[in-house]
Amino acid sequence: GAKSTTYLNLEQSANRLARHLRACRVRPESRVALLLPCSPDIYAAILGVLKAGAAYVPIDPEYPPDRVDFILEDSGAQVLVTNAEFAERHKAFGGSVIRLDADRDAIDAERPTRLHHNAVGVGPRDLCYIIYTSGSTGRPKGVMIEHRSACQLVCAEGRLFAVRPQDRVYQGFSLAFDASVEEVWLAFYAGAALVAATPEMEELARRYRPHK
């Protein structure tokens, strides 16, 4: 929609969240669930989790409550990054809850500088994210992706599509769907502008999508 942010603001927001997560004992191989509506906050949250050394578990806010609760338990998430509204809906979650709206002052009090790589201690074989399947043939299953796999995908696509900083990359998939990784990180790889779809844009995309 009308909301926008710069890479500098995104970097500083992600760094503050990463430091806040570390203060909550988040470490490499920790799983941090993300339950947030689409906004600049969700992208800062993804980066913040990775900068803290943890793996992110994206959950679509449109999922029914029982599916959300299943993913939170099955993924072994120790922390839930969300907002006050969703936190109230999932009070049964037994881990730490970070509400980006209600806890904003505590997060903003953190330093905006990047944590040093040596302090984070993440390697190529460490867990990067867990994305759950649709569950159309049974219970949803979590697919665990390492940093090396995600990095190879993004670098290959960056070369193939030759995206440049002046380009814009459309982001139409749910962040809980694996194809979103290609969209988000293709833009970040090149420093291009990521354009997150509004409901109206999604409807237009469906209408004009080529039929097989």
C-alpha cells in the first residue's frame, strides 16, 4: 500500500530486534515463529531472527487458530514474534512472546548496529527457516532449510534474472509459502525495491495470470 521503508531503516530495525532476541536467550538453532500481518515489520522480523542466529518459522495470520497452534508446537518454537492482537489469541503458547507493537519501546532501546558474525556463530549448515506444507494430504509438515541451500538458491536466481538496484520485485506469495523466499531475497540480493502485494494487487495478479 502506501507504506514504505528504506534499506537503512530496515537494517536498523532488524538489528534492534536481533539484539532484543539475543537478550531473550535466542541462539543458533533456536526456532522463532513469526505471526504478523504484511507490513515493513514482517521483513524486519525475518532479518532480525536471522541476524540473531535463529531460524524463522513464518505463520500466515489467515490460518485457523488450530493450525497456528499446531505449527507453534510442532516446530519447537521457543519465541513468538507477533503483535498484541495475535498474542491474545494464542495465550496458550508456552514460550516467550515479543509483541512488536506493545514492546516497541524495549526493542527501540536496543542499539541499531549489526551483531558481529563471530558473536552470532551461524554457519552454512545451520537452520535458516522452517516452512510448513499445505497439509492437503494430512497434517502439515515442516520443511527445514539450511542457510547454504537458501543462499545457493538466491545467488543463482540473482545471476539468472540480473535484478538491479533500480528494479522492483513483486512479492505476491504468502510468507508462509516457500516461493516467497525467491521473491523477498531476490530483491534483497540486488538492493532492489520489494513491492508487497495489497489485496487489490493480488486480485489483479490472479485475473491476469496465464492459464496452462
